[in-house]
Amino acid sequence: MSMQVDPTYATQEERLLTKQSYHSMKIGVPLETSLAENRVAITPEGVHMLVSQGHELIVERGAGMAARYSDHAYSEAGAQIADDRQTVFQCPMLLKVEPPSKDELSLMPGKQILFSVLQPNMLTKAYLQAMVDKQMTAISYGGIKDEQGRAPFIRSMAEIAGNQAITVAMEYLSTWSDGKGYVMGGITGVPPTDVVIIGAGTVGTVAAKLATAMGASVKVFDASLSRIKALTDQVGHGIYTCTLQPQILAKALERCDVAIAAMRPIQGRTPVVVSEDMVMKMKPRSLIVDISIDHGGCFETSEVTTWDAPVYTRHQVVHFCVPNITSRVARTASFALNNLTSPLCHEIANMGGLGQALRLNDNLRPSVYAFHGTLTDQDMADRFNLPSTPLRLLV
């Protein structure tokens, strides 16, 4: 007697992943409305590249103005300039910098692909629920990896932040800004400025490199010996380095003219490693530049400031605590972001669409936190008691 086999469970031929035909896309680029967000997700050069490959770019009027990219430049590159926000937010793919606001979410019909920055400490349950309700596919720039497993967006922004930490320090040390009237160093016969940098990651490394090149006396502290070693290899052995030992750090802060906080967040927040008592013992008119303020700050006395009032004085120490310091040089930051977004859009199209790209590109998958309305980042979902499904089961 022969046995009937249910074809649903019968052995099937193996199907190989193959690249599908080129997939042209309609991409919206909105004007950023978040406070002090001056970056734009793609430049006219990136628009020109994508338009020449058959894509349609809808750029909201004024989207690039804060980064000094005119509407005319986008139009000449082939973009359609839209006066109506809804026209932009209805595009199947959106290239943003900051995640959409509540008002912007209301303009989105759903079932779209959203690229943006994602700050875990700024997340809300309402935002994630909106991603689910609107069946969105949401991708964070910070999760995208390169061939070496590094995060190019985070690295680029960290390099800019390290550069700006020193630029800001020079500005607020000047007499013009009511500072101590110092330059970093390098002046014959004049003692150098004493700079303490807390954090030996990319931000700290770039800041140390620039300060050292300008002749400052630099001390770097970090909890990781491997990061300290990597920094020393890049900057050289002419700087003092030490692990985060409170007594030694406190002594260094007492003598410094500038203290730069450049630590990485741990579980969404940077650790507070400098107490208020330590700040009270710093020299009058010394300067704190807390680059880590985006994730809470490393100094107990740090409070978020704005570009309208970027500094305040506490215990006779000047504090600069403006978040998103990369927006201070929005054109450079936008160009760095464009170096990620425009090739990524081309790659997605060349692979036949996002679904196929996620199957073929291991480096893209970690950046996805929602796929067609299903949350795929378990830690993120668990934090708000929301269900999640691993992306590998969905693509």
C-alpha cells in the first residue's frame, strides 16, 4: 500500500539566492525640524548619482539650507523640490537624519522604508508602536557595518565630534569668549595648555591628535587598556595615558585648563566619572567640553545646553554641553552621511530591493529594528514590553 505524501512537507529543491533585476526607487528627503539639527541625509552630489541611475528624488524645500546646500543645487542635480511636506513623507523610502516626530509620523501612510539616526536613550514606546502600526521598515545608520565590521556612520560622526571638541575649546579659551586667554600651545617660551581627555575611542583619539599637534600637554584616561594602546599607536607616545583611576583623574583635573568628556555610552548612558566635588577643585575659568552629553554626560555638573546659550558657569568652571555637536559643521557632517546613504541606496537597488539586500548583505541586517511592522531588535522591544521577531526569520 503506497503512502500519500503531503506536498506541503515534501522535500523541495534548494533555492539559491540570486540577485534580482535593478529596482528603481522613489526617495523622499524631508527638512529636519528637530532642535539644532542642521544636517541633511543626502547632498546634491548623492542626488545626482541616484537620479542618473533611474531613481526619483523628492527633496523638501529648504532641506539642505542649514548645511549650505541650496534648493537650486538639488534641482540642478535632478531632484524635484516639494513645498508640501506630505508629498515628501508619502515617498516609499525616506532618508532622514533624526527619527520622525509625532507630527511627521502622522503624514506617513505606512508600509515605507525609513532610514534615520536612532538614539536608544531617546526612544519611546509610542514611537516604536507607530513603527508597528504603520507597518514600517526602519533602519538605523549607526547599525550599518562595513567590510571590516566597523560602523562607518558612528566613526565619521565621532571623528567630526573629536575635531569640534578642540575647536570649541580653542574658542572658549579665548579672551574674546571671556575665557582664560590661552591658545593650545606651540608658542616658543610659553607654557602649553593642559588638556585632559576622558575616553580613548574615536572622539578622544581625534581630539588628542589635534591638541597634541597644536602643542598642548595632553592626558588621556579610559577604562580600556586596549583602547588606550590603540590611541597611543595613532597619536604617538608624547602624551600621558592612564586607566580611569579616580584619584589620578582628580589630580589631573585640578591642574588642567580644558577637560573633554568623550566616553562611550554603556547600556544607553555614559557613566558619570567626574563628581561635583572634583569639578569644585578645578581651576577658576577652566573649561569642560562634554561631548558625551548626548548620552547623559560624564560630569555630574553637566546639563544640556543649546546653541542660543551654549555655556554656563558652575563652581567657577565653564561648561559647554551642547548635544549633537556635529551639526555645528553641518556641511561636513552631511557630506559624511551622504558617503553612506547614496552608495547604500544604489546597493539596495542593484540587489533588487531592500528585502533581497537584507538576504545578501550581512552588514546591513544589524541596522534593522523594524521590518514590515515587526520589531526585530529584541533588547529594544523588551525595554518597552513589546513583542519582537528575529530578522532572520522574516527575510
